[in-house]
Amino acid sequence: MQLDWWKDIYTALKAADVRQVGYVPDAGHSALIEACLADDDMRTVVLTTEEEGISLLAGAWLGGQRGALLMQSSGVGNCINMMSLAATCQFPVPIFVTMRGLWREFNPWQKVMGQATNAHLTMAGFSTLTATMPEHVGALAGETLDTAYDGGQMSALLLHQCLVPVKTFGK
Amino acid sequence: MTTQLRSTAYPLNRRDVAARLVQSDPGLLVIAGLGSTAWDITAAGDRDLNFPLWGAMGGAITMGLGLALAQPDRRVLVITGDGETLMGMGSFATVALQAPGNLSICTFDNEHYGETGMQVTHTSSATDLAGVAAACGIAVTGTVHTEAELETALPVILAAPGPVYHVIKVKAEKLDFVLPPKDGVHLKDRFRKALLG
Ligand SMILES: Cc1ncc(C[n+]2csc(CCOP(=O)(O)OP(=O)(O)O)c2C)c(N)n1
């Protein structure tokens, strides 16, 4: 399996001049997080809960900077009310979501939120795209950032679980 | 009941404190949490560089963080309530790790959820928010009860290298509504225009 699609997200973040990257880690985002941390032109902000990222990006935009968020699908659930800030004020908020609970999921506790993530995002006012093929990730990442920063919208790219190795907890 | 009595006797008036903070510098970038603190900064004079929240409870401090990181040469002041602060307490850890030198945060602590009917909050007898912030790694923290303490704290809040956090114990009282514009797109656009041109 080709596992360097994260580089295409990084390239898209750079092309869009993203300066603040907020995240709560997910294994699927670990290489991208490392790349952002190593980039002197990016402020990489580890959050205690994903909802902090929504208001972080709103503040960044007030100050004239672009941001993006990286989170796992369960983190979307932590954000719902805070997303109303972005929707009401039309703050651009692009989110890259590594999906759990969709495909060969070992942990049943991930299923409820993972299977409802797209619906929650849509109800909160996001437009969503889903990547299932590694070779599509770059273009879809660019589209997600354009939707946010050219269109002033909230947009999410769901990175399907088939893009990452199956997590088996040593079993 | 005694806890309710305690904060109704606090000497500091929230509108007065807000005016002294916000009117100190026309270039100050101000974010206010939902409810009373949004009315407080508006009572001090509505200005384009105010961003009063009407929702997003728990988000004021991290909104200030994003703004402070984007505008490192400008002082950013977050003024919010104790209830709003309690909802986003993890933000202290997030701010402390980033350590923006230009960010100041004040909680106007009336020990109640004023906006929703004056129910007591955790700060009324259990929780010390300045202690929470300090334990999260915010270097400069303090709690202000009196006019004399306020006078010492004001220059720290407005100019000391941050991140700076102060709890300002204010009298629990129901004051008039002084409402800012509520169109969020307008609030955002006027702020950006005033700041970025
Ligand atoms: C997520 C969420 N929960 C509850 C509320 C209801 N609510 C609005 S203002 C408020 C209290 C705010 O209290 P505090 O920050 O202490 O401000 P005060 O009015 O006392 O200054 C609450 C609970 C809300 N708006 N959003």
C-alpha cells in the first residue's frame, strides 16, 4: 500500500499558505504532523480537544492567517457546537479527518462516531469530500482548501480508513 | 447560599474594569466571551477591534490564541466569564505550550452563570482558575479582588510579556444589556478591515 499520500496534503497546505495547523493526533496523521512540526513557516498547535481548533482558526483568520485542522473522526464529535462559530460568521475552516469505524475496524467503540461523521459534518454546515484512493488525496486536499479559502466555507476531507494500515492492537 | 452572598459583596464593578482595559489602547485587539463580558466591552464603547462572541461557549481563549499567533506584534486581550472559562479549561494548556508573548486573558469572575439566571459556578467555592492556569503552565497569573490589586495588575495585563492570565473577582450583579452587533459576518469583516486594511 502506498502510504505517502500525506505528502500531498502537506504540499497542498503549503500551496494554500496555511500558517497554523491545529491537531489532536491520530496515527493516520502522524507523518503529516511531523512534517508540519518541522516546518518553520507553520505554527503547529496541539489541542487538548478538537473544538479548540475551530476557534483557533477563527482567531487566526481574524488576524489574517490561514489555518487547517487535522483530527480523527471521533474528534469531529467534539467540535459540533463550536462549528456554529464558523458557520455563523463564515470563517473558513478546512479539516482533514482520518476515518475510523468504516472498514476493517478492530475497535467497535469507534464505529458510532465514524459512521456518523459525514452526516454530523454536513449538518454542521460543512461540505465534505472523501478520499479512498491514495492518488486522489492531493487533488482533493487542494479542493478542500480552495473551498475554505476561496469560498469562505467550512470544508472537510474524509480520509477513508482504507488509506491506512489496519490497526489490530497486537492481535 | 453563603457563596452567593460572597460575590455579591465584591467591590469591583465589571463595567468599570472593562472600560479601563478596553479604553487603554485604541489598537488593542479584544475578544469577549458570550454573555456578560460581551455586554461589558460594548458598554465601554463599541469598536471595530472588538470581537464579542454570541455563542461558541468555551472558545474565547483559543480564539485569542489564534489571533495572537497571527498578529505577534499586537496585544491581544481576551475578556471572558468564569462559566465560559470553565467550559474551555484545556485551553490553558494549549496556550501555555504555544506561549504567545502578546496574549492576555482575563476572567471576570462573578462566581455565577450570570447570563442564565445566576446559578453558582465551580469558582464560587471549589475551583481556583488562576491556580488551574498556573498548573497548566501559564507563567504569569494572578487573582484580583480589590481596587489596589487591580491597579497593580492593569499594567501587567496590558503590557507584560505573556501569556498572562488574571482572574478578576467582580461583583455578582445583573446589569443592563448593552448589545453589540449580532451579525457575525459583520463583526468578522469590520475587525479584519480595521486590522488588515
Ligand atoms: C454550550 C453552551 N452551553 C450553555 C449555554 C448557556 N449559557 C449562555 S451564557 C452562559 C453562562 C455564562 O456564564 P459566565 O461565563 O460565568 O458569564 P457571566 O454571565 O456570569 O459573566 C451559559 C451557561 C450556551 N450558550 N452554550
